[in-house]
Amino acid sequence: MRSKVCGMTSVDQVMQLDDAGVEFAGFIFYPKSPRYAFRFMPRPEIKKIRGKGINKVGVFVNADVDELLQTVDDCGLYLVQLHGDETPRYCERVSNYVSVIKAFRLREDDNVLWKIKDYQDIADMFMFDTAGVGYGGTGKKFNWDILKQLNIQKPFFLSGGIGPDDVDALSEFMQDPVAKDLFSVDLNSRFEISPGVKDMDQVRNFVKAIKELK
């Protein structure tokens, strides 16, 4: 099982993620977020980050396309995660330049297949997160049952309030047919000491545990 840790704000912690076997480090480029990357690190510092296996993901919310692509270049991003109300046309413009994860914030009564259908041939991957008032994370888990038995037909990230005590829940989820497309879990606030500062012991223990899941 792969993992992504989002909301990174220090080079040192990103390198610790790399050593822990985390595959993706998320940097939030949404100025309203308390984990806004440029509040903590300048562009050249982010660009210099290199690891054995870590890939840098930029998280954007309804950003200007040209500014987004400039940030991709300036920071050496491997993937972008579009976490706002980006249209299929917007996603297509971005995907012509860099691989795209399109995020969907899900509610209990959502028709998931309907929500993703117009992005199926455009986005490289999907992310399923918990719906909230704004665009940021809620720290709460959505009901994973709404994904069960679905054929997503696209690699997806599972997000939304995943915490250190969710190994067994993930193990159960992985037994469902939908998990054939589960690409990675996405971790953030429930592994933090404060916004943007991760509890690295919790991250290491969790990542080690989920890598052993079948």
C-alpha cells in the first residue's frame, strides 16, 4: 500500500518521509490553508528537495492555470492535485503538461460514478475526500461504504481523516472489489502535532503497518 503525506512545511520532515518509505509528499499551494507551502519554504528550497523514492505533489484549489504551471516548474513537482471546482476542460489543460489527480469531496448521498464520469478520460488519478464547508481538509472520514462495489476504473487516493488507528479499517476496505483501483492513502491532520508539523513516529508506524496489508 502506497502512502501520501500532505501539508508538508519543512525539508527535514519531507526527507524523513522518504526514509520511512512514503511515496508522495504533498505541498499545499492554496493561500488560505494554514499549511500554505510558500509561508514556510521558498520555491528554490522546494525545488531542491530530492529523495530516493519521494515524489512531490502540488495541491491547488481553483488556481490560475498559468500560475499553477509556473509553480510546477519552479518547485519541480511530479504531480498536481486539483482540489477545487476545476472543470474537465481546466483539468485537460493542466494534464497536457503534468499528471493530474482530481479530488472529489464526497457526501453520504453522492452518486460517485456520476461525479467522476466527465473526468474519466482526462485525469490520471482520482482522490476521494470528505466534503466540508471550505476546500481544505476536514479531519473527518467520509463513509467509505459509498465506494464499495464500485468499478472506478482509475487509480485513486483514499483521503479524509485517516488516522493512526485506521489500519484495521483499511484492511477491511481492501477486501472489497473497489480496492483493485486503490492506489494510495492520503494522510494529513490526524498525524500532526500542529498544522504542517507531523508526528513522524506515528507516520512511520502507520506506513510500516499498511505496507504489510494484503
